[in-house]
Amino acid sequence: MIDGVPEAALAVCGGIKMELLMKMNLKNAVERVLHVKGNYTGGILEMTLVIDCALPKNYVMEMTSDIAAVLRSHSEVFRNVRLNFLLWRGDDDMENQVVPISFLQMGRCFENYQREEKPKTLDKLAANLKLFHARSKLILVLVQESLQEGDRQALFQNMHPFLGKKSLFLFRNDPEMMWRRGESL
């Protein structure tokens, strides 16, 4: 058992490191988001990366490093990106930092990372994203499998019309290894 995950589940999901299929899925999902009508049109890209603090530190560090590597190899746009790094500890406890994307690869964003398993709901996250991160053209969210929706109507209102098209969610140990669009939540 590694970080509370059975070894059989890690084998199915490719372990902690991102497998080639997951990297291709990320690249394709990012392409679809950036080519949504009215989204990214050039210049410096602003994006947000949300980390559910219920995730183990090793998992978060490996995944974010791989995400940064995939994005930076994807295109020149991601080499000079404004990255909003949001630590989601609980519904009323979210900390935002602006960091260079290279800090993800070096692990410098996680020096003070503490695993915290407070109750969280997607509707509160969506409200925060709509209020403070609506300018982001790409929103990536790493979350545990067991998240509560909260108020379904509030979630729908906050995700539409824009956030749902710009956001990609990766649930830990998802057997399909797919990034899910926010509008499909």
C-alpha cells in the first residue's frame, strides 16, 4: 500500500507517475479548452492549478511536475504562463499564490504543503474560481475521488457559461485516466 492506495489500484492507474496515455489525454484536453470559441487568443496565458489538500504530498508533487512538463513541451505559450496556484484546504480555506510554472517541476511550491482532509464541496470551489479566477483561460484541478457536489444549482450557475468550458478535473485513481470538463460535473 502506497499513500493509502492499494498496489493493485496503482498498477491500474499507472502508479504515481503520469503514464503516456494520461499525458496524451492532458495535451488533447488542453487543446480543446484553448480552442473554445472566445477563449485564448494569444499573448501571455493566465491559468489556474487547483490542488485538493486531501491528496498526499508525494502524489501532488509528482503529478504537478508531470503536468508542468507536458504543458511546457506542448507549446511556447506555457513557457511564459501566469500560473495561479490554489491550495484548496476546505470550503472556507483556499490559498492562492502566483508562481512560475517551473516551480512545479522543481517542487518549490510544496515546501509548506500539509495534507488536510477537511470537508469540501465543488459548489464552493466553483464560486471561488468564478470570483477570483475567471480571467484564467485554463483551469486544472487535481482532486480526491470522493468530493461532495453541495448545492447542485449553485455549482451549475458558477460553472456556466464559461468556467465549465475552461476547467479540467483529474480525479485521483480514475481508472479511465481522463481529464473531465467542468461542464460535465
